[in-house]
Amino acid sequence: MENPQLNQHGELRHLLSIEGLPAGIVRHILDTAESFVAVAEREVKKVPLLRGKAIFNLFFENSTRTRTTFEIAAKRLSADVVNLNIGASSQSKGETLLDTVDNLAAMQADMFIVRHGQSGASHLIARHVAPHIHVINAGDGRHAHPTQGLLDMFTIRRYKQDFTRLRVAIVGDVLHSRVARSEIHALNVLGVPEIRVIAPKTLLPAEVEQMGVHVYHDMIKGLKDVDAVIMLRLQNERMRGALLPSAHEYYKYYGFTKDKLAHAKPDAIVMHPGPMNRGIEIESGVADGGQSVILPQVTFGIAVRMAVMSILAGS
Amino acid sequence: MKIWIKNGRLIDPKNGIDAQLDVFIAAGKIVAVGPAPAGFQANRTLDASGLIVCPGLVDLSARLREPGFEHKATLESEMDAAVAGGVTSLVCPPDTDPPLDEPGLVEMLKHRAKSLNLARVYPLGALTQKLEGERLTEMAELQDAGCIAFSQADAPLVDTLALLRALQYAATFDFSVWLRPQDTFLAKDGVAHDGEVASRLGLPAIPVCAETIALAKIIDLARVAGAKVHLCRLSSRAGMLLVKQAKAEGLPLTCDVSAHHVHLSEMDIGYFDTNCHMVPPLRSQRDREALCEGLRDGTIDAICSDHAPVDDDAKIRPFGESEAGATGLELLLPLTLKWADRSGVPLVQALARITSCPAAVLGVDAGHLTPGQRADLCLFDPNRYWRVERDSLRSQGKNTPFLGLELAGKVRYTLVDGHVVYEG
């Protein structure tokens, strides 16, 4: 099947999912991001790569952090950025997703950054737009959040260098997590030999092993000797609908505490895509502790998003 | 009008015929098969050289979208599609708007369909009022108005006691009840098979147990009520095995599968192809193979098109928000031929699944070419390939996963009551 993200020369045209991306492209994004980290440390944090380009942050679902980091990334590349929170306007008036997109495309958009509650929404938009418009998926339903996956890889590489010797654990609500899916694909593409997912059975999708992971229900066993731990956010609404009995019990068995962290390698890093629920999936002592790289993840997120935008604009 | 169909290969599954035989039609009926009756003077001769002559197809599920959904399709467009697909009898489910829960609506539909002089329409009456799953409809009156059986379509019937009562009431009059087995709670919000693909794409899923639990419930209640039940659209291997077991026990059960589920699996969803958003969901390759096996061994009685024309607007959406279903009337024959070809099933046996077997499910005298029978026939060229394209489909619905594909089997003539109603 044709990969809708690549153009006929095999270059990245849209970033919709990590799935199906060649390792070369993933590494190229990470390498490019390295150079943008340096930009952020300069006094003038701007480069003119995307000058004159119009980038639309098209958010059908609320988000502060992701939208802001995309906005900063675009501005550092000298693009013009327009933020739209569609959730509250057109869609509630009955306009279809593609009508909204057509209207914005008519305003000479060069790039859409899309967040939507439905899996596959970015694919739909990418198939629909004119050839010169690029689409970046900033999270679609439970499907993918590729820039988050990439920034997590960037973070791991910063601290651990060689992917091919690592053991990485992803802990929490994998079933509903687009972040987890993107991370699993990215870790596989980069050759991580052992990827573990740790969760109760109610929070794992069917046949998750097919994605190339080992399943653990016991967090202590799952954390044994891992090099990196990625915690997932647990939405409060999971307590309804018979997925979990209580936040209290979840925290006892799947909350990331210092005691549990002791089972990982002594130099293991702790990651979280945010926003965190302290006391529900992670203890403050771990989130703010010496092994936490949660804030650097946010910083690197800007560099990675700059890298993705500049590569797309150049294809 | 006297018609002589000559030089064709006649396949009449019910009578076990697959031979080079001519057919003679007079006054809307088949008068002879083989040699011409004495003194037969044809007004028209159809040269069927290279064609297969078979009974008109009987489709157990085709939505005509009237009343209520005329923006998706009209009776005219879909009845046209039916005869273009060789379908001469079709069953329409009650999920119209309003649903077919009142005799007046059924009479209107029958009357409108009849005035078009195309395929025969057999409406299914709603099993419960407004398909809400609570109060029974006036089944006996609906039957007088023309309903062939009663169904809940795809609407949930959550209350087990209401289901038992509905089966008992239907059994009182010897009506059959058509049910699509799906547990409402297990299927909640799901849009794809609970397996590898849905997990990867992050689509809310429907597990196989949603089908098997509903089947187990229906089978048990049918046994208690002594009701005749037709199970619509099996999708899984486990479901097929349950039906096999129940049939072995001697329960009066029949079942069907959609032509799409014979050929497609969850893998065909690819990158969120909404044309593969189906009800029930396309399941695993293993399930698909088991359904084919069930068709071959007779556990599954019939293949239906499960025709569901959907307007483009309802398909060009994110997968989970798109409307389920695919257009199918014009694909039923080629997809059945493809199944026969792929699994090495003789044509006479394959065509039975879309002619005599569904007619037996319905309990109507159709789907065979015995002299004296109403002359409903389909003449098709089994070797003629055609490309499925928007323009090649007469149905108003262009929504099919087979768009762009070449399929073998082109209908050349369709006859209803001895009249040529389609020539292609």
C-alpha cells in the first residue's frame, strides 16, 4: 500500500504517523533537530527558513502545550502562524471538517497542524489538500501523535545514545494513547530490542503484541533493568466505564513511585508526555527527581517540531 | 410476449442443471427448458452464446433508502441498480425513516416498487415499534400488508425479555424473525474489528464476542420460543461455528453473510478507508476464511449484497464519524463468481447461494427455472471483465471498497415476469 506521507521521490510530504516511516527519515529529523536546539540557546532565537509561509494551527480538540510548542517552533522559523480552536466554532455550527480545511486553504495556507479527536482525521485532510500544502498530525484520536513520539526519541538519544542496546518501558493507558502508539512505532523503527508495555488488561488494546512489544501487568517486573520509562497520562474519565475501580488502586499498582523506580537501571531516565497527574500516575518525587527528563522533553519538543516543519517545507 | 433464449449454458442450482439448454418463455412464465414446445413462435430471441443463463438473483439485504433517506438513494436508482446486477428479488430491511412499523408504509413501498416493474421487493417489517426495542409491532397486520418477515435491522434490542416475547409472538403466526447478532454493550462505539488493525489505527473496536454472545442468546431464545430465525451478516469464525452447532441440533435457523465479508478483512482498511467501514466490521483473515468454508459446507445459506448506498458527504469523514456500509447490488454476482473461482466451488453450487438458497430462506417460490415458474432470469457473461467505477454503477451510492478494481461477470439481460427489464 502506498504510504500517504511520502511523495514520489520518497521524501516526507506530510507527517501523519511514525508507522511506515523509513528509519533514514526518522534519523534525519532527529539530526536536524540537534541543530535547532542550538538556535534556541542563541540570543536571537530565529532563523528565516519559513519566512513568508502561512502555518495554521488547526485544533479541533483543546490543547495548550502542543499548540504552543508548535506555535513557538513556527515562529522561530519565521513563519506566520494562525491559531484556530475549531472545537468551539465552525464544527459546532455544522461545518464539515473538509469544508473548514477548504476555507483555510483558500486563505493561502502552506501547512496545517492538525489535532482532532477522531483517529485518521489527519490522513483525511492530507488526502484532500492541494499538493503544495503539508499536513502535520498533532494528535488524532487514539491513533498517532508523531511529533511527540519523535521528541521522545530525541530525548532518549540525548541521554542514552545507542538505541540498539536499550530496554524501554511504557506504562499506563496504552489503549487510549496515541502517544504510546507513536512511541512504539518509533522505538521499533530505531531498532530498540526490547519494548515493554505495562498496564492492567483493561487499558491495553487487542493483540498489542503484534506491534512489537512485550506485555507486563506487574509494574515491578516490567520495570526491571529498563533504561527508560515513559509514563502515560491517565484521564480521570477512565474511572467511569468499568476500566478501573479507583485512582487510589491505580496509583498503588501502576503509579510511578520511587520504590518502583528503584527496580529500573540506576541511570534510567523518566519521561512523561504531559500534562502530568501527580499522585495518580506519577509521584512528585519521581517527576521532579534527578532521573526525570520531563522538562527537557518539552524544550526538545520545540526543536523537533522545527525540524519537521523545515523538512516538510523543503520537500 | 414469447421469448426464446438460445445457445446459453443453463445453470439452475435447485434442479441440479448445468448444461447447454435453451429456455422458452411465454406469458411471463417458463414454458420449457431444452427442446422447443410444439408450435412455439418467439417474438424475440435472445442469443445467449457464451452466456450463463440462471435464475434471477435473490438478495437478502438491500437498502432502497425510501422513505426518509432520498439524498442517499431513491427507489428508482436502486431498483435500476438491482436489475443491472441481475437481482430480481430483494429484501429490504426496515431501517428507513420512519421505520417500516406500520402497514401503510409497507403498502406504499410495495406499491411504489411494483409500479416500477423491475425487481420484486420483499419488505421486512420492524420487529419493534420505531425499532426502539421495546414494544412489538402489529406483526400480523404488517404481514397482511406485505412483510415477509420481521427484523430489528441494526438497531439494538437490549432487553432480553422483549426479544423472547418478540420471538414467541412471531412464532405464534409462524413468522420468521431476522436478527443481526451483536451485543449492544460489547459493540458500543466500536467501528472496526477488535484486532491488530484497530489497535494500530487507534479505532474503537468491536470484539468477536459481541457476535458470539448475541448468537448464543438468540439461539437459546429461539429454542425456547420455537421460533424460526434468520441470522443476518455473520462476521466471525466463532460465530459461524455456533451456528453450525445449532443447525446440527436441528433448530430452524438460517443465516447469511455479506459479499464483502467473503472477500475483505480488517487489513483492507489500510489507511482509514471509510469504504471499508462496515456493519458488522470486517474481521481477520482467519474469520474470512472460515466464512468461506461455512458457505461451502452449507452452514451459511446465502450471500447477500448488504447493499447500503451512502452519500459521499457521509463517507468523506474521519473513519469513526463516517457512515457504515457499501453499495453492493451490482457487485453481488461478480463477487460470488470471484469466490467460486478462488475457492474452486462449482458454479452451480456458488450460484445456489444467491438464487435458490436465499429463496428458500424467504420461503418464496423463486430462484429456480422449473417450467411453470415465473420467468425471472439473469443472463451474464462470466468471462467479461468490467471496472468498478463511479460511472459504471447505476446505484446512487458509489461507496465500495472495490472501486477501481476489475471484476469478472457482466450481466447482459435481466428478465422479470418474462419481460426484459435490463440489457447491458
